[in-house]
Amino acid sequence: MKYKRRIYPMGVTGQLKKDLGLTQNELLTEEEIAVVFARTSRSQKPFDEMATEVTEEGAANFHQKWVVSVEGYGHASVAEHAIHHIAVEGVSSLAVDEITDNRLASYTEQSARYQIIATDYFYTPTDIKKDKTFLNLYKGTQNMLFKAYEEFIKTGLEYIKSDESLKKHPTRRRKPTETDKGYAARLRKIVTDNARFLNTTGRLSNVGVTANARSVEYMLTKLLSSHYPEVVKIGEVMKEQAVRVTPTLVKYSEKNDYVLEVRKARDNLSKKFSRPKLSIKGNESEVELLSYDKDAEDRFTTAFLYPSSKVNYEPLWKKVKALPQAQKEKIIREALSGKKHHDSPIRELEFATYYLMEFRFDYGTYREYKRHRMQSYLAKPPSVDYGYIVPDLFIEMGWEKRFRELIKRTDDAYHRVEKTFPYSAHYLVTRAHLRPTLAKFNIREAYHLFKLRTRPGAHYLIQRPTLKAFKLVEKVHPLLWKYYDGPREL
């Protein structure tokens, strides 16, 4: 058989579909595409030829037998060829956090940094709706924060253009090449970016989700096992829609009893380790380096030499450990010093194992940080008990006292609701409240994280703790960070 190199799409739409002379009925479904790709492991036929032999019914039978059946063969990776694009609208920010808490998917959420959010744009839990007293308290608190949000934006838009503001921050002045519209948008972003810290986790949002069927199945299982009724309902609706795209691959997504049991056990066991409530009320997120690999430089050096060496890992490791320090430095220099700005860190840095850190992020910054989903992280549930930060512009404009009063009233409302509806109280946590997060990542991930989140365009509330994290790891592993090309100061 003669082979010809060809590269072409299996699922096509629009102009490309016309160019290939295909009608709508000739397009493959996501489950059919997955079957075509799966069959190449047992056939030498071209993909497009195999595509003519696949039907929706045949695809369903294939997936039932080979992918999803408990008695079947468990080839779950086949489901990764079927892609879902799911639009989720009008759900709470807390629910978005639950939806996006999966590594192998892509998400784009509505941003409050670039737009003014409408009043009354918040979710009300069903149990609170049934209790008039708590309903008035809950809605009153949300409306209080939205009223202050609107007032701050109005006042802030006037202040940001004032002589006082421009004198304090020359970068706020209009650039020679800037249009009226562009300049107004840049100043507005500064105001809305700070105002959003008055938004709660109950604020509504939209999020676009792209994931393969295998990831969607796992995502749905987690959503259906949530302790938030809103999230469970979202999971049910998402499953209904996902089944329309891949009717076989996600149909067995159900609530997982193990997830529920483990969560209940953890909640019960952790009660004995509870401490008095914290009261952190500064304007800086803190970070602490808890532990790290003390052999990281030797592990990196060994991993770097391993592919081209003729010996196994253990004897190579022993040789590296015995090297003079100057020789180790030379190897690390050869490995890392040539990296350019747009070059990815080399994979060998992953073998320099880990850093374990605890970040005391504000909730808004935590939501940015969790986008780095390849690392391992655990966050405490939303609560007002860990304190809060005061955004810079509130202090600059003389709003700090007002801001603290708003947070105190919010905290009081949270604690009143928490006594009766503990999970529904979570919807009253603002973006300014702290959410302690435990994070573990290897040095290659750290290179990416630190460089991205300390660059000039990053938000200042993630720049600061990220730079602190960089300073901590640079101190313990100076050789591995000597040739790092990201910002070292703000």
C-alpha cells in the first residue's frame, strides 16, 4: 500500500465545508469522529475512508462496548477525541468556580475588570428564598454592596481624571497615540477593576467551556456531587445538553457517593483542629514557603544529563551528587542561560520536584490564580473569617473607612445566615475576602507562573504575592533561578 502525507480536519464548518464540497448531513458527529480516530489503531485505511463506514448508531454501539461499559474494555482515552463547547450563562461566580475546577478543559469567563456589572445581578439560594427574614437580610446585603459599587464607580470615574490622581500616578495621563475612546476605557478599567471587590461570590456570571467528553464526564460527576443545590442543578442541565453532543459518552455521569462521604468525613474530622477566627485586615496577600526539595539542583542536573548518558539514573545521580559545586554550576549554566523570552522552560525542570506554599489570596486574586490548573492546589471554602484586603484605589480616594464598614456589615450578615444555612452563606463572601490556598508545583511550573503573574500587565494584587513567592524560592535555589528572565522587582 502506498502512503501519501495528508493533513486535514475531520469536523468542518463554514467556508471550509463548502471548499470540501460537504453538506451538513455529511459532517461527522463528535462521537463518530472519536470512533474514526479509534479505528486507526487496528486499520491501515485513511481516516476519511473509515469515516464513510461509520454511522451514529454504530458509533454509539462502539462507545458502549469499548469506552463506557463497566463490563467493557475501558478505553476511556477514545472519549478525548469528542469535543464539547458548552455555554453557561446567568450562574453565580461561586458556581463558576465549581465548573472550572477541572484541569483538562478551557474556560473563558465574563470579566468585571472591563465592564460595569448591572444592579440586582446576583443569585439567591433556594433555601433563603423560602425564609422571609433571611431573604430580606441576604438581598439587603447584596443590594447594599451593589449600591456602593455603583457609587464608587461614579466617584472613581471623576477622581481618576483629576489633577490629584494624575499627579500621584503619571502613567494615568493620556498617551500621545491614545484615542479618546481608548483613554477613557483605560481609566475606566482602573476604576471597575477596584470596584469589583465589592462584588460577592453570588454575583452572576457567564462562562464558556471547551472540553473533551472524558473531561466533561468527570466535570459532571463533580457538579452532581456538589453540596450547593445551584451547582447540582447546573450539572443536571449541563448533562442534558452534553448528551445531545455525545449521547453515549457522558450518559453515565452521576452523583458520586464516595465524593460525598469523603467530604463529610473531612468536615467532621477537621472540627477538632479548628482555631480562633482570624482577623487579617491589611491590603497585602501573604505567602509562605512551607517546604521544598533540598536536592532540587542535583535532581535537575541529573535529569538534564540523563537522556544523553549511557548509565541508569541511580549511578548518574550518585556521580552528580559527588561533583564539585563549580562543575554543577557549569552544567546548570549550559542548560538554562540560553533561554530567550519566548522560549518554554525545558522539561527537565519538572524533575527538580516541588515547592509547597500557602497563599493568603483575596478571593478575586484566588480566581485568577486557579487558572494555573496543572499544579496542585487546595483552597479553603469561601468564608469571611480569614479577613480581607482593602483595594488600593479605595485607600487613595479616601474610601477605606467606608469600605471597612461595608465589609463589617457583610460579615455580620454572613454569620447570621451561616447559623441556619451554612452553604448559602458562602454567596455573601466578597472578592476582597481572603481565601487561603495551599499550592504545590514543580520548578518548571514556577517559571511559567512567576513570569506571567509578575509582568507589567498582570493585576497588582497577584503581582505582589507572586513576586514574594519568587523571592522565597530564589533564596533556597539560587542556581536554578540565576538565569530566570522574568521580573525580579515590581
